[in-house]
Amino acid sequence: MITLIKRPTPSKTWSWATPIVAILATMIAGGFLFAALGKNPVEAIRVIFWDPLFGPNAAYFRGQLLVKAAPLILIAAGLAVGFRAGIWNIGAEGQYIIGAICGAGLALAVYPAESVWLFPAMVVLGALGGLLWGMIPALLKIWFNTSEILVSLMLVYVAQNLLAYMAFGPMKNPQGFGFPGSRNLQQYASAHNPELIAGTGAHWGVMAAIVAVIATYILMHRHLAGFRIRVAGEAPRAARFAGVNPSRLVMVCLMLSGALAGMAGLFEVAGPNGQITDGFNSGYGFTAIIVAFLGRLHPIGILLAGLLMALTYIGGDMAQLMLQLPAAAIQVFQGMLLFFLLGFDVLTNYRIRIGKGAKA
Amino acid sequence: MTGDAKLLRIEGLTKAYPGVKANDNVSFSIAPGEVHALLGENGAGKSTLVKMIYGLVKPDAGTMELNGAPFAPPEPRAARAAGVAMVFQHFSLFEALNVAENVALGMENPPPMRELSARIREISTTYGLPLDPARLVGDLSAGERQRVEIVRCLLQDPKLLIMDEPTSVLTPQEVEILFHTLRKLSAEGTAILYISHKLEEIRALCDGATILRGGKVVDSCTPREKTARELAEMMVGAEFKSADRAGRSLGEELLVVEGLSLPPMSQFGPSLKEVSLRLRAGEVLGIGGVAGNGQEELLATLSGERPSEPGTVRLMGEDISGLGPDPRRAKGVLAAPEERLGHAAVPAMSLTENALLTGTVRKSLAKKGFIDMGAARRFAEEVIAAFDVRTPGPHVAARALSGGNLQKYVIGREVLQEPRVLVVNQPTWGVDAAAAASIRQSLLDLAGRGAAVIVISQDLDELMEIADNFAALNEGRLSAPRPTEGLTIDEVGLMLGGAHGMQEAAL
């Protein structure tokens, strides 16, 4: 008989150990999965976790790692602030798209003027676009008490249609021979978000992600505002007692996470992607939700979780290519990671007792 | 059955939890028809003991006999089958179901609804507990809900009825009805094991009492033959110090509330209607009344959680009706809500973090918005030391503290900020007698230093002990305050029941 006994004080050790144990458990269970598919499990794990970092083509993949991790971390850092407060912005994907449209829109409107101020202005506009898109669910929640979960999610589909309209309509490259999609910003010097250090993949979005991690850490763990956000998530009545204005909290959280998601979209469209196209968004906004939880909603945890998630994406692609593993097997593998994490998470708040005395 | 035959005999019952012996060699017995009180401070082992009798907890050692036969219920169902029933302090009722459905849910083999409703009606009239089986529990008062629980027990025709703090939610009039029922049951031969903190009630109702302290039986007595003070001293094991209210003089008017009305906070919640009060420096104003009559709402409007109409709340002439909690704290208006976990404190956060919850403004625990963790920890340690909070240290989560210890922490956190006006709701709810006495004394001392204190409480004895003036809150209306000196319990009962009428008479 196994009983769970609630810990009076949450275990600090386990809150750090859980992700590591979860990764190990994922490797073991994933190994069985790959073995069942007739692949060598050790090799599969190596291809996913080792080769992108230290394998024969690692130089290329390491750059990809930062490119993929940066938007995840940037978005997740913002989302985590809201999640801590119990405000569930599920629509980062939409805010990401709108940020990209707004920022790229500015560049496409002034093309081909060159100015050092263009890129910073694009970043500001991208953040503003995401912020305003995030404000819609916030205002609806405050005025009509709607669920920000549903509204922010629905707005993703609105944003996607807006994106398609832009790609086929107003933002279509006039010199694109009728192909959908905008001009490529990579070829527009003032608007381009370049690789800052050759071979690392580090563009301005990577810098922004690092700044976001540090800033949200200070906000959540050193500043009174972050403390109140955490109180609001733990005990809403206590937060009100402490002087938190619930409406303002909703606004701040959704605007912050929206702005960071919008910025991530701008960095992507001006950098690695280059173009406003129909399928420009690739699910970073949704994956960031997993990253936020994988990182225990803690900025440093999110940094590590973003890198890990990016690694499984790149490694997963490689495994598909080199071992002919089905894409679904990789997705199951990634799902296992979240599954084990949430499973082992119980140990932070509960102790396990095995054996007698379990039943009263 | 002979005269000295015992219904329940307990011999050497022992139960240990890691680190604490909840019950240590406890022995006592109850005769059929006896109303037996179980007295003790919080943590004395009363709950563990009745849980063993009711089959919720298994004793480590010792034996029980029911009607001369060995009795060791492995689970509550077995205890119920043997004729032991229990009414818990916290009701387990579904608000969305009606009375009969709730009763049926607790039965092994419920009869058809129509039959059950008839039985409920029959039992409730027999025992003077009026109850309509078809009404939704959500619409019932606390007293009526308790009747549902009692009727549910009586349907099993119990030989022993265990009641855990049954009067804490009742008005004096409802208490009278309950006692009438219990006396009738006792006359019919049902034994009652009665747990309560309220010593006067025990003196009025019980035939015998067993006193527990630290898990051991320390004494037994016939409550009628003792004074409440003697009973309290037996419980605490020390001479009981009643609050020292000397050395206070009333000063200038600090807080004025005028024509304060507030719509309900929740669908079923009460509203505040034209509440007015005046509070002077050094004054302790006691506000009595059954919970759910606007107590929470009153505290929320005074703490700043709920802003009210301009001009309704004034501090020394200045209108503070529209200010939130922190600006009010800056001006010296502090509050301690009733609900400790989740309102006055954040359960999962440490005591240090909980010190930040209300202490930032007056204790400068943050500089330009950045938290000074060292200062917060020192403030938490100060509260722990000054109010004798039993905890390993300020790093411990609030939920790890016992109710009484957390209450001491919450009150201490506000008192040590030296407020000008302090509003507390149920300051000693669930706190043992010694700790309650020290909390009351700290409130009196605070008033002695020139602060004004509003104590909202259901415990009338407490209010009579420490308050200078008494007012009753009933259905959102506050009666005109009257000096507690010379106020009889009958008059208080009238104020509680008829605050409404008095207000209209005054108009």
C-alpha cells in the first residue's frame, strides 16, 4: 500500500531534483519506446541528446539550439509571471504573430529607407502589438468577467487569419512574382536581426531572452510587485488584503506576457525566418507554455527548460532523419517529459510512505 | 440494566503520532443517558480520542467496551452500526441538495425518499428541531444545517451521540433549542459526549466532565459544582489570569463610520445596511453576532479591501473611504481577518513572506519596491518571539503551523506594527485558553497605548471581558453600541436577536 503524506513545508530539494529525475525517467521510458520500435535505444537517446551538442555536425546544430530556444524562453518568461498570478494567457502564439506583423509592417512600409533607428523601432512596435493583443482578453475579463483562457486562445485563430491576409494581401512582396509572402527582411540591412556572433546563432532575440530572464527573476524574487503577483496566485483573498488590485494585476500580467511574445515574433520575422508568410508561426507560443511549467515557472528554470526543449526538437529532427523514427514517436517522447515532470512534481508537496499503516 | 452499568468504558487508550503522544493511557466511562463533557485546550487530545471512539483512528493500545462487549470499530460504519453517532464541527452537507437528499447520502440503505421525508419530519418535531425535508441546504442558516446533521444521527437511533463544538455557530436562542433537544435525548437514555470550549455551557448542560491535558486525563469533576474559572484552571493547569483592563482612558475620536452601506460580496452573502459607529482612542469596541451577518463585509470595508461611498469611513476627520489597504496601513488602520489560511496569511508561503504581506508599509520592509528580506525575517522573528508562536523558525510555511499558533502570528504581526486603529475578526477562534488570554491581553495593552480596537467575535464572554462598548451585528445592521459594564447576558441576547428592531426604534 502506498500513501501520500502532505509535507507541511514544500521540499526545496525536490523542487530542484524533480526536473532532473523527470529527464532521466523520460530517457529510460523513451528508450523502451524506441526499443519497441526496433531501434537501438542507446543510439536513439544519443542522437537526440548528445549529437546536436557534441556530434559530427554539432557546430551547425549548436547555433540552431539558441535560435530555437530564444523565442521559447522569451515567451515563457512572460507567461510564467502571469501563471504565477493565476492568470492564464494561452494565446502567446497570437501575440507572437501580431508582434511580427506590427514590427515587420513598419519595415515594409518604409522600405527601402535605411536608418539605424529602424530596427529598434520595429522591436518597440512588435512589443506594442503583442501587448495590445494581450490587452484584449485582459479588458474583456475586467469588464465582462470573461475567461482569459478562452479569449486569448480564440484570438490566436484571429491572428492566424490576419497573418494569412497580410501574407496574401497588403504585405505581399510586389516583386515576388505572385508568390505569397512579404519581402525578405534578411535582405533589408536596417530591418535585419542578424547573427551577432558568427556560428552561435545568437541574434538580438537571444539577448532579449537573457535580459527577460534576469528582469523577471528580479521582479519575481526581489521586488514587491513580484511578491504580490505570487501571493495573488497562491491566495487571491490574501492578495486583496495585501493591497493588490485584481484588475490591475490582470492588465499587467497579460500586457507583459503579450509584449514579450510580440517581441519574440518580431525577432523571428526579422531574423531566422525573414518573411511574413502564411505559415510563419511554428507553435513557439504554445510550446512556451510547456517550457514555463518545465522550468517550474522560475526564470532560471525556464532558461534551462527552453534549452532542453530546443534540444529535443533538434535532436528529434535528427532522429527522424538518421534513424527513421516516426515523428509521432518523437512527440510521444516530448510528451513523456512533461508527464514525468508533473508526476514527480507530487514529491515536492508530498512524501511517499510504503507499507503498513497506510489505511486508517 | 443496573444503575451503575456503563454504556461506554475506556481503558488505557493510547495513540502516538510521530513526535507527539496524542492520547496517553486515557480512561473514563459514560453511563447511559449521561451528558459527559470532554474538556481540554487545543491539542489536549480531545479530537483524537473521539476519533478513536468513532472508528476514524485506531488506538495503539488500550481497550473500549460498549454495553459490556469489547468495542474496537475499524471504521466509522462499524461504530455507527454499534450505535455511536457523531456531529462534526464542520458540516459535511451539499448545498445544492435538499435536506432529505443530504440525509440519504449519509445512510447505508436509504429508504424511499417519501418515507425518509416523513421520518425526518417526525424526528424533527419530536425533538423540537423544526426542519423541512424539501428545502435546499444552501438556503439554511448554520443552526438549521446543524439540525440536519443531528437529525441524520438521530435516524440511526444512537446510544451515544458525540458532539464536537456544536454551539460555535449558533445564536444564544439556537443554543437554547439545542440544549432542550439534548436534554430530551439524555432523558430517553441516549448518552452524549460533548466537546466544547464554552465553560458556562458545560456547566449548564453536562452531568460529568473529563479533563484532558497533554493527552492525559488530569482530572474529572461534576461541572455544576465548579465555577467556570475553576474549570478553566483545571484545563490549563495553572491559575487563570483574566485580562487586565485597568489603566486605560478614552481619548479623542479616531474612527467615525457613518451611513455605511454595501451590496453583498457574493450571491448568498449579506449586505451592510447603514452601519454607523464612533471609536475613540483607547477604546475597545466589541461587535457580537453570529458569523455571516456582515462581519467579513464590515472588516473588508474597514481594512480597505472594499472601498465604500465617500464620507462613510473617516479617520480623525479625514475621509479614507476610497483608500485601499496599503494607504490605510500608512495612516495606521490595520486589520486581521478571520480566515487565517488564504486571507490573513498565504498557506504555502513562509512566515517571513507572510510578514511582508501586511508589514511592508509600516515596518519599511521594502526600499523603492525592492524587498529587504533581512528586515522581513527580523520582523517575523520579532512577532514569533513576542507572541510565543511555536515554530522552528520564520522559514516555515504558514500552513505548517497549528491554527492557534498561526492566529498568534497574524494578530502579533498587526499589533507589533503599532496601529492607531486595529480591526480584528474572531481573534481567538480555535485558539487554546492560554493563548487566547494572551491575545486578549495584547489587544487590551494596545488600546492602553492609545490605539482604538474593534473586536468582532462570536464569543460573547470574550467581548464582555475586554470590550468597553458592545454592539451587535445582525443581518448587516449594527445596533447602537452600549457600555459593557452592567450589560446582562439577556440584554445582549436581545441586542443580537433584535438589532434590527432596535435600530428602527431609534429612528
